[in-house]
Amino acid sequence: MKRLIVATVAVISSFMIAGLGSAAPGDTPNNYGAAGCGLGSMVFGSEAGPVQILAATTNGTFGSQTFGITTGTSNCSKQAKFASNERLNEFVLANMDNLAKDIAIGHGESLDTFAELMAISVEKRAVVYAKLQANFSNIFTSEKVESADVIDNMFAIINA
């Protein structure tokens, strides 16, 4: 009897957990459901509901989701510049003052390094630097702004 109760609770919990991560229909830009990318998404698709439990189980059983995220296969998209983003975070954290000065004047060594880490082509840098300079107060929103916020603000301005 205890096993039946435990099994029932496990099944109900699985449905509830699957429901927490589910998105509205059409909200999955990479064509996979709440279970995420991997072999499970390829076999079971993006249909919402209990089928996502099977997709998640398949992903976990075969390790295809981890492999897919790392390699950009199995319906997963690989983050192209993971190391570069890590270096970018470290750079901005260590050079916030110099970066602020360079953005304020519209050019400089730390701004060039930032552009290099962002893989901004040399031809486009003048336009990007001008955008950043014009939006300085939107990048450095206070004296105590965090480096992560600075990066987010710069991304938003560059991509606007």
C-alpha cells in the first residue's frame, strides 16, 4: 500500500513539475517543449502535457541534453562565445572605471578591448562607441552599479 501511495505522489509531482516549466503554446523559439532540447525533444516534440515527462526522461537517460547543449546538436543551440562572455564579465568587473571614462569620451583602450571581447567588427566600432557614449547615463545608472548591470545595459544599447 505504501508503494502505491509513493508511486501516486511521484506521478502527480511529475505532472506538477512539468507544468511549472511549461510555456504557453508557441513560446518555445527552439522548437522544443518544457523538457528542453535533446533526444527527447526530437522523439516526442514540443507538444505540451504529460508527453514532456517522457521527453525529459529520455533526455536524462541518454544524457543527450547535456551533450546537445555542449555541442549544439539534438535540437539544442550552442552558446557560441561562452569563454568570451566569461572573459567579458571578468574584464568589465576589473575595468569599470576605465570603461566608464572611455565610454564618456567615446573611445579608448578599454572600450577597444570590450569591443574585441564582444566580437564587434572594426568597421562597426565607431557607431557602437557613439551609441554607448550617447547612452552613458543608461549604462552607468548609479555610482554603485554592478558590472553585470553595466554589461546588460551595454548589450541592450548595442542591440537596440
